[in-house]
Amino acid sequence: MGFKRLDPEDFLVSADSVSQTVWSGNKTNLTAFYTSSAQRVSSLSGDYYLAVYDQNVSSSDAVIQLDIAYADKTSGGAVYFNDAVTSKSPTSTIYGQYRTLVLEDEDSSFTFGSSYDGGYMYAISIERARYKEKLLPGTLDLTLQYSGSSLRLTDNSSDVTLPTYFGTQRAYQIVRRGSTSGTSDGINSGYTDSGSYGLFLPDTSLILLNGTALDMTAGTPSVGNPNVGIGLGTVRTLDTNADNASKLFAALNNGANFKINCEETLSSDFVFVRARNAEFNYSENPSFITGTTGEVYWDSYINNPQTYVTTVGLYNDQNDLLAVAKLSKPLLKDFTKEALIRVKLDF
């Protein structure tokens, strides 16, 4: 065993981005959507959101992929928590939660494009276990279909130089999809008169859909008429269980097209261990020296020693072993050879 102090130039830190689909089973496209009647009816959570699975919940392989929620500033579309306290329902609670999470200000309103929202929206939250670090802009491809009307959406990350920021959180506008994901169809920048179709927030795996835009009637967008929706028919009646989240679930299920990828930044610490020609040519292995006198076992090793490098250990100044790197095969070392071993630490 030999020791050598590493120099500052022997260290290098690198970062690489790795992406993959978010859906279970490495599916690139989620085309079938299922919910649990127990969660929707019997569980209190059904008043707040719908958990969406990739398979029928009767299957042991069914896994939650995303959640759907309806948020309304006025508390519309849901029953009050208490009849004595008006305008307080699950929909207003959800709206306040997302306003605090995204806008970080309980008095602010969401802005879709250049327009303020109409006070209600739909939220699609990707299950945390499905993605790595964050969602990948430019990969959203979502089709919504309701009452025979179809709308294909994406984010506008390829159309803009910089995203919108809410604090340190990135946000892209959701627009009608053009020829590729990440670009709009070019008609009114993919917007409606009520603004964009929503916000895509990759750092919190969140898609907020503009309820006003989705409620617009179906049609073919044109320069003079960009106001194309799917006629979702959101019900905002106070103190009434309208089950609006189920409408968006139906639009997802009918559209049968939901593509989205995630990404993760992997930081790697490279350590370059250099064994020069005069270094690491002797060993304390019993096959190299005698156990009694410490003499070289073979006379030929006195002037022409040969060793095999198999392991690199990284120690701190207190001689604590911090990491061990194993070579794929032993590396022959003698006075005529130099070796450069690159150790990669991922974190």
C-alpha cells in the first residue's frame, strides 16, 4: 500500500442533465386514466382532489400518476365547510394553497399570459414519486377532449428567451401546441383573449389550467378568433358539489395523450490519481516480501519490481478512509509505466 497527497488540480467537478419520462413502467405517453371510487366518494380527500392511476385500481400494479384539483377563489363548485361560515369550501382552500405555493402572496391573483385569471382554475400535480428533480420544459404534450371538442396543449419554453419567475420559481405559459412540443401554433401566440391556457411550473411539477380558457366553446383558432376551448362547462355555484375535477378527468381520459419528461442534474466529482514511473512499484503483500525479515521475496524484484494496482482509496488528513474505487481489472505497474486513474464520485 502506498500513499500520495493529491494536488488541487487533481480535482474537477462536473454537472450533467439526465432526463426520462415520468410515468410508471417508463411509458412515454399516458393514454389511459383511472380513479378510485373509494377515494372519490368514501374518502374526505375526494372533496379536494382526484388521484389518477395508470391502471384499473383493482389491479395490484396500479400506481398513482397525478392528482387533479379544482380551485375557486369564490368557493364555488363545492359545499361549504360550515353553513354558518359562507364562502369557505374545499375549492377556496385549494386556491389559497396554490396561491401561497406559487405566488407566495395571499393577496395576489394568478396571471395567465397578460390577463388575470377569472378566479378559478384546474390543477394537475404530478405524483412526487414519478419524477426525479423537476419536470423538463419543452416536453409537455397534453390533449384534452370534452363533448367532442379537442385541444392540444404544450408549454411555450421554446418560444421565449426567459421564463416568468414567481420568486425563484420558473413558470412557462401553456399554449395551443404547434408542430412540436414547446412551441405554440402561432395564432395569437397560442393564447386566448383571457390569456394563456395556464401555467407550467417545472420546479414544483405543477400544471395550472385557466378555467376561463377551457370553458370557451370549441372551434378552429384563427387570427380573428383565438378564443378556442373545449366547452368544459365549469359550475361555480356556491354551496354546491359540482365535482368539477371529474370534468377535467373526463377530458384527460378522452384526450388519451399526456406526454411529459423530467430531468435531474447529476453532479460528479472527478479525482485524477496519478501513479508516476517511480511510484507504487513495491508492495507489502506477502507474495512480494517475506513475512519474517521483510526482504523482497524474489531477487528479480529488487531492480525490476512489478505490482498490480487493484484499488484506490481516498483518505482525508486524519487518515480516515472516505471512498474506495475498484478497478475493473488489475493494472500492471513497474518503473517503465505510468498510470492515470480517474475516480468518479456521483452525488
